[in-house]
Amino acid sequence: MNSFKVSIQETSNNSIVKFELNQFITQHQSFEFNNIDEAKASPLAQQLFYLPFVKKVYITSNFVAIERFSIVEWADVQNEVATQIEDYLNNGGIAVQEDASSKKVPVTVYAESTPNPSVLKFVANKKLVTATYEFTSIDTAKYSPLATELFHLPFVKSVFIDENFVSITKYDVAEWNDITNEIREFIRGYIEDGKEIISPNAPEVLEKATEKVDAHFETLDDTSKEIINILEEYIKPAVASDGGNIQFESYDPETKIVKVILQGACSGCPSSTYTLKSGIENMLKEMLKGKVNTVEAING
């Protein structure tokens, strides 16, 4: 099991702070507690109510939001609260008991086309995962109960899961018109039932742990770091909106060739080569003058 890490997120309400976790503590359910009596089903919330400034506790997916009384400022106490939540969960503490009744939030899923005609993006109104995953067969999907079940549908070729969507690549034997509603309803029902999407011990999570990513980043040369920053800031958001993902693979200072990995809808997409050449390559050439000649894609 991976260890829990908490990051502090401010909200538009200065009385409320979100303590975001690197993994899920509920199965896409939401709970709200106004006092310690209401929190009987949540040992974590009960612990937090022992703090005299805690007014309300809200627990869902991968974060805990706390509203404070005005006797303190968050700046003075938020780090201690973050540490308390982290320690509690890492010592095996239960966030919410399994039989707790949650606030029922209807799950909606809609289908969205992508530039790749073989791929549809199914977007949910809930956060699904805290990292990015791609599964190209039922064998590789053993850490994702959702992907495993999707592979039982004969027309599913690959599954890509990101923050709030699932991109599915189909085989040519089926037309989207015939299967879209079936997939959409299956995913919606799966999420609504609170079933596990990614196992907590999935190795992908370990590989994407923030410390490891940061450590790898620090070993790279300055140009590689610049390329990664440009991809993260300018390219990834656009690619994600199309149901895909792009990752930096390597940079060769001799040949000035950048290699990137395309995943999800971008992988094998007829328009991805054009996107690569006209978009990403041009942007890197423009922003890193003289350092980049070519961008090559590796399909994930």
C-alpha cells in the first residue's frame, strides 16, 4: 500500500481549506459532518472534531475539506492539520466506515468525440483517479477492476483513464453508434456503485509518486527540463481535452531530436502526426530557438 501524502489547497471561501490526498479515501462517495455526533461513521472526522476550531468536515474521493470557526486563521494551523490527517491514515486509520450512508450525488457520464475516430472519451462529473493510466490488454489491466471489466466487452481494444474521464479505443468490428450508450451506461453505473477503479497498490501510482517524478526531473539537463515545462503548461491541457496524454521520453542534444510518448486518443490517431509536426514541434522550435530540430512520437 502506498503511503498517504497530503497537500494543502486554498478555496474561494477563506474559512474552508481542502486537504488533498494522493489516493482515494472513499469510493467516489461524499460525506458531510456538522459535529462529532454526526461523525460516528467517520473515525477520521471524529478525530478532527477534537480540534476546537473545526466547524464542519466534508470527506469525498481524495480530499478532506474543513470549515473553521473564526477563533484561528488557517495559516496558523493548516500544516498541523495536514500532518495529523497524513499520520492518521498512514497508521491505518479509517476515513469512513464501509456501511456509512453518503450524500447521494448523481453520477453523469457523457460521450465526447476525439480527433481519433477509433477513440471516444467518456467524461464523468466525478474525479476518478489521481494519476494517468493506459491499459492495452486485459493482462495489463489487472490493477484496474474497471478496465478489466471493460476488456470483457469484445470491441474494447485499449483503455486510458485520466482525472475525470475514460478514453476507449475500439476495434473496427463495431461502430460507435451501436456501442456508445452501452459503454456510457456501464461506466456510469460502475462509478455510482462505488466500485474500485484503480487498486491502491497499482505500480503505476508508485512510478508516478511526486518525489520520484521530481527526483527524475532534477537529473535531466536544462533543455530537457525546459521541454517538460513547455509540454506540461502548453501541450498537455490541449491533448487531455481530446482524451489523450503526452509524456516526455528523451532529448538528444547532438541531433536535437525530442522523443515523446503519445497515449489514449493520441496513440495511433491519424491526425496525431500533423498535431505533432504543426503544433508541438513548431512550439518547441519557437520557444527553444536552435535547440530543437525534430519531435518524434512513440505510441504508448
